[in-house]
Amino acid sequence: MLGTMTDADAPRRIAHLDMDAFYASVELLRYPQLQGLPVVIGGGRRRVDDWLSVMRERDPDGDWQADNLASRLHTIPLSAFARLSGYTGRGVITTATYAARQFGVGSAMGLMKAARLCPDAILLPVDFERYRDYSRRFKSIITEIAPVMEDRGVDEVYIDFTHVPGGQREGGRVLARLIQKCIFDATQLTCSIGVAPNKLLAKMASEFNKPNGIAVVHEGDLQTMIWPLPCRKINGIGPKSEARLASHGIVTIGDLAARDKDWLIAHFGKSHGAWLHEAAWGRDERPVQTESEPVSMSRETTFERDLQLHSDREELGRIFTDLCERLAQDLDRKGYAGKTVGIKLRYDNFQIVTRDRTLDHAVLDAKALRNQAGVLLKRVDLSRPIRLLGVKVSQLVSQEQAVATELKVAEPEPPSPQSSLF
């Protein structure tokens, strides 16, 4: 039996749970014959009809019917799967199995680059509907055991162990082990869990023993377990900040902790400098939030080939309209409107430009959204080839709040030829 901790003064025990190679692991449940092989996930969905064509071509006399193929995916031979070798296109890796990562292949890498590193890797398309289903399943298991959970995306959560039965035993290891077991028994998926006094340290700890590991950090472990790590391990320090810190001889978190707070503020600004000091000393008072409002919503797409205004105006216009319509559907489905509209472009040289404008009313309708985003196109260089196009809405309010605060949700407006360049 797990002991019960009800003392209000119990030390904080916060867990960060990260599913191991989540998308890839879910695919391996469907294709167990790929276990242990380098596999990358990226590209469009392969439907059962596509597999039927492949299998009938390979084995014309076989019993390949649509109604039984779904239950026989595990029998598809390895030779039928697509390989990275010879891949051409703009696709990006969503995730990769640990076997593929040994070749330097990883998330957000272009598939063409990955093909050079590991040409024999198997390429599987994404199936977000299936991943979301498994995401809901493992999160429901967690909340049955520890109800104070913060959703941080499809494959990771924060959990407050502090007052949960077993949450204090062995620093939280006992409860973490129980959650791991329950998730695996229900889904056959593994996860890694870090338990620490706060969210900042817990997220770092969840990376210590991947895959299928548990790491526990106590306040007294800061110097031995945290300070030797590179600064980049602090969630919130990216490549640019890491380079700036390194230019001052600050490479490890211990180096950062050794710098005076006033020095950090002088060199990195009042807010960021103070945060760097607190983070280096493992301080983080953020609570685990069971509900949170989105900051923004967006839609974007990367083109199969670079598009240019002078030759691809019609196609660009169609894509732009589609992005606005899908974004408007997202807003409507989740009950939001937004006052700030933005656009994002990535050129053929990978340079990214963004523009936004804040309105005096909230936008929801697709036509109004397209008109406002279209105006922003006049503020960017459209003479260069475009690789990616995106639309964003921020400063979100609920549709009810928009009405209550007299922020009129924009009515549909007829498209204006002057409002957009395509």
C-alpha cells in the first residue's frame, strides 16, 4: 500500500513525464516487425488502400482485402516499406526511433539530410489522429492516479506528486514507477519521468535516464547533478543564448551560478538576467496548472517547391485562403477570437520574416482574417521565392468574452483586391 501524505508543509515533488519517442513508438505497435530498426516518421498518411496496392503488386495471389489488412499490418514484409534512400522533397522528420538517432537523425531534421545520414532507415508517414488517441489514453491513466496534471503537448505532462499517496516515498520514485507500469500495461508504451522540487529541475531530470527511466533530484543534488550540465539543458536557453553565455566563458550551469546576479542583469537585461540567476540555482515557483489558455493559434505549410508571386500567384492565393479558413475553423471549434493577426514567411535561403497587426476588434471569420493577413503581405518582400507560408492569431479571448467586453467579432467582409497581393 502506498502511504498518504496530507501535510500542507510537505516538500514539493513535481514530476515531468515524457513519452519515449512517442510517435515512433505508437507506429511500432502497429508494425512490430520494425522493432530495433532505424525508423523515421514524416510525410503524408499511408492509407490502407495504399498498402493494398503495394501488397497486391508484390503478391497478386495473396488474400489482401481491405477488411482484413488492418489486422495484418504486422505481416507486411520489410521490403515493402519505403526507405529514406533516394528521398527528394521538403519533408521534415517529426520523430525517429532510438536506432535511427544513433546515426545522427533527429526531430526537425530535413528528410533529405536524414537520407544522407541513414539511407536504409524506414520512412513512415504521420498519423496524428492515432497519436492523439494514445495521448488521451496515457493522460487519463495519469489523472486517475495523480489528478493535478498540466498538459504540455501530445507526449509530455507535469504532475504534482506532493500530496498524492506515495508521492513522497523515495523522493517520488515509488509513484513514478507505478505510473510507468500502469501506462505500459494499458498501452505497451514506455515513458521517462523526472521528479524534483520544481518544474524546471523535473524537466531536466526526465532526460537523465531515457528511455523508460526514472530520475529523482533533491535540493541537495544541485551541485552534483545539475551544475555540471551545459547551460542548454535549462529549458528556455536556446542556441543564441547559449552562444552569448559561452562568449563570456559560461558553459555549464555551474558557471552560470557562479556569476553575480547584478552582472547577469547588466549583460542580459533586468528580466532575463534575473531569470538566468534563478534558473542556475534551481529556483522555480511555477505551479502545476491543470487548465491553461492558449496564447495563440496558427496554421502554416511548407511547399513542395519554392513558389514565386510572379508565376505562382493563383496557387499562393489558394494556399493562403486555405490556411485562413483552417485557422478560422480552429478558432471556432475551440471558442476563441483574436485581436492580433500575423503572417510568417520563410524564403528559399531559410530566412524567416514575420509581420503582425493588432486590431480594435476581435477576428474570427475566415474572410476577415484573410483580409487582415493580406494587408500584412504588403509589408514583406514578395519578389523572392517562398518556401513556407503561415497565418497566426494571438491576443486570444473567448467568443463570449469578446461580446461581453464589446470587442465586436468581425463580420464577414467581401474580399478586397487591395487588401492582399495574392
